[in-house]
Amino acid sequence: MSKPKKQVFSKIKAVKANARARVGTPPPERVLPDPKQKLAAKPKHKPTMADLIGNIGEEE
């Protein structure tokens, strides 16, 4: 069997571990929505009154 590798001290890892112990883990990253899907969900302009009246007549 081989010897286990000696742990090398890292200042950065020590500082991050200390911060996580005090504050907690950072929140998971948020996924930004796709701009094309966002535009499809929300039309740019509100429908006019004439459009709304015309749509009601067509549905029935």
C-alpha cells in the first residue's frame, strides 16, 4: 500500500472554510431565463379593446 499524500496548507481554503462556518454556505446559483421564452410568455403590447372584443366573438 502507498502512503497517503501529505496535506498541504492552503490559505485560500482556510479562509473559505472559516467564512462558511460563520456565515453558511452560499445560495445555489440562479439560472437566468431565456429571453426568447420570456418574450413569448409576455407580449410586448397589451391587446387593444377592439382586439379583445373581436377575440370574444370568435371563441363562441
